[in-house]
Amino acid sequence: MKKTTTAAALGCLLSLSALAETTAVNSPAPTTPNVLFIAMDDLNNWIGCMGGHPQTITPNLDRLAKSGVMFSNAHCAAPACNPSRSAIMTGLSPHHSGLYENGQKMREVMPDNTLLSQYFRDHGYWASGSGKILHYFIDAHSWDEYYPKKEDENPFPRTLYPETRPLSLPRGGPWQYVETDWGPLDATEEEYGGDWLVTKYIGEQLGKEHDKPFFLACGIYRPHEPWFVPAKYFEPFPLEEIQLPPGYLENDLDDLPPAGQRMGPNRYFAHIQEQGQWKQGIQGYLASIHFADAMLGRVLDALENGPNKNNTIVVLWSDHGWHLGEKEHWQKYTAWRATTHIPLMVRVPDGISPALPQGTTAGSVCDQPVSLISLYPTLVELAGLPAKADNSGPSLLPLLKDAEADWDHVAITYLSRPGSIGISGTDWRYIHYANGDEELYNVENDPYEWKNLATLPEYAEKLAKFRTRVPAEFAPLVKAKITSLYKIPWVAASEKPVPASKPDGGRFNVHFINRRENPVQLFWMDQEGKPVARGTIEAGKVLAQLTSPGETWQIAAHNGTPLGHFVVRDRESQAVIPAD
């Protein structure tokens, strides 16, 4: 009896072995995976799984994080939309490309660089998208299809805004970005449009079977300003219960070097406090995050309920974070963690990636310092495409295989001035300004960067190590062409008096462009409304003038007849004098 049982067991083992060999031979090789590429705009670490604010409501971000790898120490390449998104989509760091600012134009700086979507198209993919992926343009030739239609180069579908604005925050002056405002809207998501329409289009694509593998980009605009979303998303955040940012500390700037002290306080935060709108602003941001999360839920549901669930890589990122009072700052543009630290999640189903056939491990958390600049080479490698030699960052594949793998890299964030950067390590962060000023933080013990250690002698060795990580060379900033600058509205002459100048803000150039066939005269209106001659602009010529927000410039014919005027806004601009 014993011999019979042993023989039977041996025969069973041999059968299983043969079956395993047959299965290994006949099992399908990894297929060409789809890519779902999801961007959120201006989203900091105020999501549940990152613990940035205790009141945030983000069940869909949290469920995506639990289904793949969450990078808890991910940082943007630049703390502004244009340089961050351009770096992600071209794979080139700002210090290699020369694109550091929102005011630059990507295709003027990098006219021939292949976007991530085009690279996938070049290798047999169908590329489509909706919403904001680049900075307020689509780059039509880099996509097969887009919603709204790519030929218009406007990535935004219709979006409901209040009839009367500002709704909550009074304008502090011409220096203030007009979209810095917030409040609930009496509307459904469908009536609101915007991200609801974006996710509707993306959901429709995910619900289809496609002839080719797809690269599908979904740009969710909120929580970008203005923070207007349907009222139901404000309801979970009663104003009387709003908590201030955990990272806010009064007098937090006292131990900073001069460059840091200049970077910190800005007029937005002071104005918001003066108007008693700090908690309202936080409420608006939390509501906008809650709304954006719900829109993400629509996309994830469409994927999970459609035919592409098991063969689609999902990656989600935010272009940069946002200050809501930390370091006396509102907005972005800084090298502190409040701006650089962003959500990044990657999910790879098993059996679809030739580079990662086992897929990602659900619920993995990686605390190694990584940069969004790595997305391009990572997705190329996961899809089994040829590597692109000029990518600036390392692929994240080693960390997708093992979240605790050795990783000899830091994440560098580039400010608008070449030479000013923030460097994120595993437990430490270092800020180097172009003038040589420095900051050093132990973020394991001081996650909000309240104590600058750069001046303490016991940290000299740590400073020296970080200094070796500063790039040796920085590409110069490539200035935008005059015709690509913001165009100030022309106000034709009428019986109404020309407004007096009310200068309020920093100085910059405005470029007056004469499109008339005859010379015109340029006058600066003083603060009493009197014209002060500033020269003649010949036909077809350009004259630059240093000016400030709120200043008025009048244009008159050569015989002195008023033709119209411009009121300067908040940035370097072009002022086009229309043809006769």
C-alpha cells in the first residue's frame, strides 16, 4: 500500500512538472500595454494617503495608491506649470532645455523635441488626450486626437464660472492674478462642464476596444485656480471647522538667508489675511481637491468596468504643489517642500510589461527621492520601446520592481532663475540660490522645514555632500519672443477720460508694437491723469518701456489725436496698436 501511494505521488509530480513546462512554453508573452496618463494641476500633498491635511477627502486617489506603487517622496522638476509639464513631456530637465518660467513658450525653446505622446505614436500607439497636459496649448501634431479638437490648441472644454467676479476675494490691485478666487457654484457636475467633460471623453475611450495600443492623457484642471466647483463639494468642509495648514508657523522666515526671506512673503497671502479669507481659501482648495478626486473616480471606474482594465498602465502625477500660507507664501514658485512635493502613483498589471512582467505590488510605498523628469524614460521602458537617449532622468523601473531598491539619485527642482534649485534626498532637503545662499533641512524630523540648519557647523559635511549634487552647468533662460507674450487689451479712444496710472507692483517691460502705417506718439499717464510724452513709435516698429501693473499708456496720432490706451496688467507683455 505504501509503495503504491509513493508511486502515485511520483506520477502526480511528474504530471504537474510536465504541465508547468507546457504552461511556461505556451503562456503568452507580455503584450504591448496601454498607458493611461493622468495629470492633476496644482495638487500638493493634501491627499489622504500622503497625510498633508487632516480634513482632505480623496477616496479615489487613495484607492489608486493602494492598487500600485505610491512614491511618497516625489518632487516636481520645476515649481510652475510650464517648465514642469514641458520637462515631463519632453523628458528634458530645465537646466538642459533652458525652459524655466511660465512666460516662455515651449516650442520656441524646444522646437523639435519629441513629446512623450508622439514618441509612443512613432512606435505604433494611438495617442489621444483631453484637458491640460501642456501649459495652455495642445501641440496638435503630437496627438492623433484630442478633446476639445486639437486644431484649436485650446485644451479646455466649456466651464461654468460665476456671472459676477470676484466672488469671494476682492482684487488687491492689478498685480493680482484674476483667477485667485473661490466659492461654491449652484450647478451639477454636468452643468459645470470642465473636468466633468474631460473625464467623460476619457471614460468613453477607456470603454472601447482599440485597434492599436493607446497612450491616453487625462488632464484634470482642478485644484488649479479659480476654486469654483459645484456646491456639493464645499459641503463637507464647514467654514467654522476649517483647520489651518499643518505646515504654517508664525515667524518661520527668521532663520532664512536673504534670498529665502525674499522668496517667502508675497502679497497674495498678506491680502488674503487682510480680507479675512484665509480659511475660505483653504476651504476652496479642499473643495477643489475633493471635486478633482471625484473626477478621477469617474476615470478609474471607466477603466475598471471596460475592456482595457488588465492591459493598461496607470500613472498619476501633479505638476507641482501649492503654498496656503506656509513660509508666509501663497501660490507656488518656491523651492520648499510645500511646492515641490507632489503625488505620484504608478500601477502596472501583471503580464503586460516586458520590462516588468510581474507588474507592480499593490500597496507598495517608495520613500526614495524621485522626480517627475523620470516619467518619460519609465513609461518608454515599461512599454518595451527603445530608450530615448536624451532623457534627463533615470527610469523608475528598479523602484517599481522593489520599492526598497538601492537608488543613488536625488530629485532636483529648478526655480525660474538658472542656478537656483531645491534638492530632495531621502531624509534631507537642500536649497541653493543663484546668489550662493543656502538652506538645509532634516525633513525626517522637520517635515515642514521650520528649522534651517545650513549655518550650523555640525552640518558642514552634509552641506558639502549636497553641493556635489548641484549641476555644474545651467542652460541659459531662453526669453520668449515679444509676439508670444501676453497681449494687453487695446481700449479705443472714446469720450470717457483716460484713467490715471495707479502703479502697484514690480517693474517689467511692455513692448508697444505699432501696426499702423504712420508713426504714433506714446504718453505715460501720471497719477493725476496728465499725459507725459515718452517718444514716437515709427510705423511697424516696437518700443519697450519699463512699467508696473496699473500704469496707463496712451497712444495718439502724430497730430496729437488720441487713438486709445492700454492699462498694464501683472506681467511682461505686448501692447499692439491696431492698424488704421
